[in-house]
Amino acid sequence: MNGYLRELGMAEKAQAEPTMEEILASIRKIISDEGEGPRPSSPASAKKEEPKVSVNVSDDEDFEELSLDGNQLTDLPENIGDWKHMRRFSAAKNELRVLPESCGAWTGLTYLNLRNNKLAAIPTTMRHWTECETLYLGSNEIGSLPDEVAFLTKLRELDVRTNQIARVSEGKRRGPCPST
């Protein structure tokens, strides 16, 4: 599935967490409605508290580009790294506290936006993001960047503003990227 998915549109599902099939159906609808312009929001829906949304990973789907911005996500499934073709991933403006270690499997990742979450750390498996050019981690609770950031030799943009960074790595890479 190509194209940069801009939103999930799952806010109306207040009762139960949506299944992967429901999320994918919403994504397909967004893609088919893409040329119709912005959707109006009703004042009644603006007053309701939006539900927390979760994401489930299915073996029969794989994404290259995915945006989960602004969905009040509190976590991502540990097996999200199973989407091994991920090139661009954005989950900005959520409530994420942890990025699963399995995201290290995104070896072709070029763009990652996790701004405005509650992340305290970035997994050391980031060393496998050797194609990454853009890494937005601003407005989180990150105390330090892992030494593995030195493996991101193609990195052109790094945003870590408004965090709690107390230590900056020397950035010395020692040998080839280790395997997991």
C-alpha cells in the first residue's frame, strides 16, 4: 500500500478497541476520499472525549509509509517491527511512552516522527536504521540518546528539542553495526 496515510479516523469507535481490519478499512476509506478535501467536524463530537486507540499488526498487511498522528495512542504492539518494509513512520501527537524494540527491524527506515509523545528512551535497536535521514524526537521525556545514534550515518535532520536530555553521547562508532 503506497502513499502517505495522513490519519486513521477511528475516533468514532468509542466502545471497543478497533480490530486491525477496522483500522485498515478506515485507512482505505481515507485513501479513497483523499481528493474530497477536509471533513467538517460537528460541535457535538468536539465535546466528547476521544477514546484511546490501539494498533494491531496483522501478518497479511505490510506498510511502507504510515502516519498515526494525533490518535491518543498509549502504546504500539511489540510486533510492529513485523512490518519490515517501513520507510516512513509517524506517530506524533500521541501518548506513547515506549517505542518497541522490534522497530529496529525497519532497516530501510528513512523518516521517523515521534514528536509530542511521552517517550523516555529510544531503543538501542535504532542502530539498524542506517538509512534514516530524518529523526524527529522533540517534545518527549527523553533523558539521553543511545550511543547507537552514531550508526545513523545518513542522518540529515535530528530534532530533540524540549526533552530532558542530560547526557549527549560522544557519538563514537566502534566497528560495524552489530546484529541482533
